[in-house]
Amino acid sequence: MIDKSLFDELSKINGYMGAVLSDYTGEVLVSDTSKVNNLDETSMRFNEDFRNLHEVTDKLGLGHMQSLDIKADNANIIMSCSGVDSRIHLHAFAIMEKTGSNALATLSLRDLLEKAMNELGK
């Protein structure tokens, strides 16, 4: 069963503020939103935009987009996809402080998606 412990490694990274794991439609499977307001509610919007970008990159002949890094004024949003054609299509989002370790968070999101796919595939 997937629970909040899925975010344990990610939450140890400098600058971590919160994260969501959802299916590709935006349905939240698990979240850690203690430091970020309305993250569960905005997950559906993030997912909609992510799916649209999947289509755009595919139409360009580049394949489906697998990650996205958004730099905002006060934080960074890192998004990662398990793969459009994977047996379980999941999206993970992490909110990081501006000075956070975004590269480590990106790697941790990939690991988190692998663990979630393995758990859900049982």
C-alpha cells in the first residue's frame, strides 16, 4: 500500500516543501502538503498541463515529455512522469524552495515513481 512514507527520502532533501503522487488524470494517490497550501487541489491542473505537454512533444516527434522544472518567484516545481506507455502512468510533483537541491529532488522523484509503480503493480 502506498502511504506518505513514499516521500521519506525526498523530504530529507534541502529545500523540500511538499509533494504529490497522482495518477495521470490528477487523482491524488498520496501527498505531503504540510508546508504547501492547496497542493492537492492544484494537482489536477498540474496534471492537465503535463498531459498537454506530453502531446506537444510527441507531435514534434520528440516523444513524450517525462519531466518539467518550473521556476517561480518563491519556489520551484519539479514534475516527473513514469512514462505515458508504462504499465502504470503516474505523475509526481515536488515543491522546492528556490535554494533547494533541485537536481537531487529530480532523481528522488524518479526513484519514488519506480517504488510506486512496483507497489501498485502487485
